[in-house]
Amino acid sequence: MKAKAHRFTMTRRTNFAMFTSLGLALLLLGVTSAPVMTAFEDTETQVFPTEGRQSSLDEQIDCSGYTFEDLFEYDFALFELNILDDWATGDMYANAWVNGSNSAIVRDNLDGLFDTLPGGDNDWISTDERDAVRSIGPKCITDMETRLGMKEGVPHSGDVDWNDFEFVEEGIGLDEVNLVPESHPDARDCQNAGKSLDCKEVPTSTTDDMEISLFVADGETSNVRWDQLPTEGVSNFTLAMNITNMSDAALVVTFPVLQGLRIYDFRVVDNQPESGQTCDHIGEPSFTYLTSGALRVTQLVSFDRTQWDLECAMFMDFTTEEPVGNEPPEWTSTAPANNTKIPTQGTGTWMFVDKATGSAWATDDDGWALNCTFDEAGWSVSKNVIGDFLVTQPAGASQATATCTADDPLNQRNENDTRTWVFGTLFTATGTVDADGKNAVMSIQPGGLVTDFIINAQAVQNGQLGKAGDDVAVSGASSTDAIVSLNNIRPGSFELVVTAQAANMLDYSTNIDFGLVKPNSPPTVSVAVNFNGENATWDDSGYKFEMYGLVSDPDLEVVTLRLTICGEDYQGFNINGINWNVEVSTAICAAYGLTDYNVTITATDESGEDTPLFVEINPPVLDNVPVDPSTPTVVEDEPLPSISLLATLSMLGAAVLLRRKDEE
């Protein structure tokens, strides 16, 4: 269904100097809320012309011609467009997820773009800045171009008079989640003049995850529009989308119910840059027919944003014409046999096979969709935006039998070649953590789908897997415990990755969140003795000693060390892996007139857990003569404990005066 073409040239706009700080801030928020659709342009020709596009913003707030992706990088974005029955308006929903370090970048960008306003560009993002963007974002979005266009007639792939989609200001609703996190430990009252009474702000370095959404405003039915298709989709038409710089996104388009509507061709076009980069990695769209008969098409997009000379567009061709010699889909050898058991996790909606595996269960020239009829009410199969196959299990149900067919876009199916599968709960489970925090225990109660199965559980935390566990056999109806090691898992919340296999059953894999938390374990620290059996080795002057030892943390957290001597702290440790060493000057002891050199070494992990170690240090003996601690030899540039400069000079001065008095 897919062809590749290379037929047009484009240049990406990169000059943002014309924008004022406020204009840029509005642009960023506008497309942050709706990272949607900007037309291809070159210096002479627009692929999607914008005649009739609203432009009600002031001259200083000019958001036309720019895209969200030019300024901002999201982790994932979902765009859902419902084309309404008039074939001239649409309901657009967009959601962008921004995580970790990317969210800090967004907060810093927003704050910096308000540099001419009170509280702007001060490394703090405030609720006042957030509210300002919310209020005027829709007006800015209206002046932007979408990334979508349609054209009736023969298939198109380039510079023609495209029927562009455009935003409708009164239909746009915006919202964000966690731009200024509530109850953040570093939150404070806003410090700038003119702030609102309840203004709060957090550092722009905050890495709390955030979301930004665009939707249809309350009381409205649509937020995008275009010139109505004269035949309302009955004749052939092409849907085009500029996908340049869309790092990771999904576009889901649902069309009105139209008998026989199907997608029959797909193309990706690029500008053939000198780098040789292409857009050939973009896969074909997937589709499904809803129970109403409406066609829903899903297109996944990924783009390497470091390829600045590469520009891409994709084109989908639709028709209502019946294909010549249409044959029903055929099951392949990879499709599950009759009476195969398909495991679920219980009540809810669960993925039972991923897109790559499930899409190979049947084959058809025009694509196919899985259609299942269950013998119990409330069960259904569907797809997510990625194309994975899902099953919905109603509350109170344990299993049901489904009769499934593979259907093509015109509902052509082979009634004599159905598949019968049994969906049901494989097991239920609870989880706990041992008192010592070394293991988690998952208690497994079989659900009755199969008699015997093998299960494996492994801890996972932010993508980091714990130590691999052993397979556990579950048989009959008895509860069975699986011990899960928490090695390589840091203190804090974690989940379990669970897999299971059984005869005549699809392999089972899922992540289960029991709300478990691994407690913190304190670090360990030790001191090595020298050849004389002592804990420290003195230098020739007798006023400095060196120590060695080992330090580690069972939770693999970074550990810092500090040392206390003569009532003052010292942090000049060298740590290399689990080994540490430190050189300690006793000048501060001499300044205080102290001769007790015993130290306390404290190891502190990232969670703040301390492990103190008291170490006895024998006084120095040089040539069998004890060193007089009241006459220190101060060596320049030697590290000293963490005492203030003034106090250090005062005490050293006092020591010198005492020495002079003794000499008199």
C-alpha cells in the first residue's frame, strides 16, 4: 500500500528575530498546548496555502508560520481529530507529555521568554506566568497554521492548491498539568512587583513531569475548520500532513460513517537533502472500523530532530470505490489456533498482543481488522493508537469464548474460516516487601484459565531492571509465592515485570504496580589498617596523617564522606569506586591546643541515610619521640577542616602567641 516519492523542495524557517519576547512566549504556549500541524513552505510556494486564515492578533504577537517543533521537544504527543458529519469542521484533541529534563527546559524557556515582564527570566516559573499564557494562548493558536490539509480528486503529493485546516479561536480550550507543581518542596511566594496575592513559583530547574492539552472549549462543537469537501468524502480524496520535526507522535483521524470508505494508498515524501537522510522509516498507517461503521486511521510518526536539513510529508489516499476482484483476508500460520487461551489480568482493558505480532495474524491487499463476537456480554476487542490489540473484560467476569474473523475495509470476510479463542483471567496477585528490603514477595492466586503455568517476576524502576528472578511453577488452585530480588533497585517505588507461559496459551507479559516501596538501607564504611596495625599513617612532620578504606551502598546510591576531627568537619575525601583515601591536617587541633586526634567518619547516601564510624588515631611518634602538638608546622596550601577563615586565623594566631610566650 505504501510508495515512496521525492517531488518537492522546502526550506525550514529559522529566523525568529522578528518575535518579541511576549510573542515568543505566546507561540511556545500556543503550540505547547497544541503541537499541531504547520504547512510546508518554501520562499515562493506554500504547499498548504492559508487564504482565509484568521489573523486577529496584534502585530507584536505574530504566531503565523511557526510550529511547536521549532522551539520545543516533547517526549510523546497524541493528536486525535474527529471529522464531523459536515466534512467542513472537526474536533481536535492534542496532548503533549513532557518528562524529566525536557520539562525543566520547557519551564526555563517559558520564563526566559517573559524577560520584559515582572517576574520573567528570573529562573522561576510562576502561576502568574502560567495564567497569562492560558488566557491568550487560543488567540495565538488561531494565527498558526495546522499541519493538515485535504484535496479531492486524483492523488496529490506536492505543490498544489491544498485545502488547509485552520484553528477556530472560540472553539479552542487549553489546559496544563503540573507546569507549576503544587506542594513542590522549593515552592515559594512570588518575589516580583505586581504579583497576584496567591502567586506561587518554583525553580525552572524543576523536573516534575508535565502535560499540556488542547481540546474543544465548553459550549463549542469544533475547533478546526476547512473548505467543505464538495462530495463530502464520496469521491477520492487525499489527506496530507507535514511531519517534519515531530519527534514521537501519533495522529488518530476518525471519519464520518461513509459506506465503503477505505484507505488505498500511502506515500512519504522528503526534500532529498544533501545528507542523504530520508523519511523511509515512517511506517504505513493502521485502521479499524468502529461499531458505528466509522473508519479510524492511526499514523505513527518518529523524526530525528538532529537532522536539520531533512523535511518530510506524508499523504493518505482514500476512496469509496470497491477494489477490483476483492478477496477476503486469510489467516496466516502465526495466528492462534482454535481454543487457544488468551490471558488477561482481570477486570479492565489489557493488551493481549502487540502490533508487530498481531498484524501478522492475517493478510489482505487492503489491510484487515480483527472482529470478535463473545458469548458473554461486556467483552470486546479493540486497538490502541499504537496498533496493539486490546481486550476489555467486564467486572465480575472471569473468562469468555470469542469467535473471531479477519475483515477487510469493505467488511469482506471468510465466514467459513473463523477462529475460536478463550479469553480469561490468568491469575490475581498481591505484593509485599520484606522487612529488610532485600526482596519483594508476589502471592499468586490462579484464575482458572489454565491448570498449570510458569511465571517469572522481576522488579523494574524507571526502566532499570532488578536482578533476574527464578521461574515459579503455579499449579491447580493453590496460592503460590514468587520471591523477587530488589538488587539493583534504589529506594523508592517500583513495579514488577511479570511474564507467564503455558501450553496452548499466548505468552503473557505485563507490568504490575502494587504500590510497593523499597526502604533505604544505610551505606557501609570501613577503615584499612597500615603495616603497623594502625588506622592512620603520619607524615614526617607529625602534623598530617593519611587514611584509607572502603565504602559502598547496598542500594547502589552515590555515597559522600565527611570526617570530624577536633570538633570540626572535613570533606576532602578522594573516592574511586568503593575505595577512598583522605589526608587530614591537625593544624586545627593545634590551634585549639588539643591532642586527641580520634575522628568520626560519616558516610551519607543519596537518600540522606548516615552511617557513622568512630576511628581511634594514635598520636604521632617520630624517631621514638612524641610530637609536641602545641608547636604546629603549618604547610602552605594544605587542606583544612571546614571552619571559617576568620576563626582559623584567630586560633592559629593564638597558637603563635603562646609559642612566643613559651620561648621568652
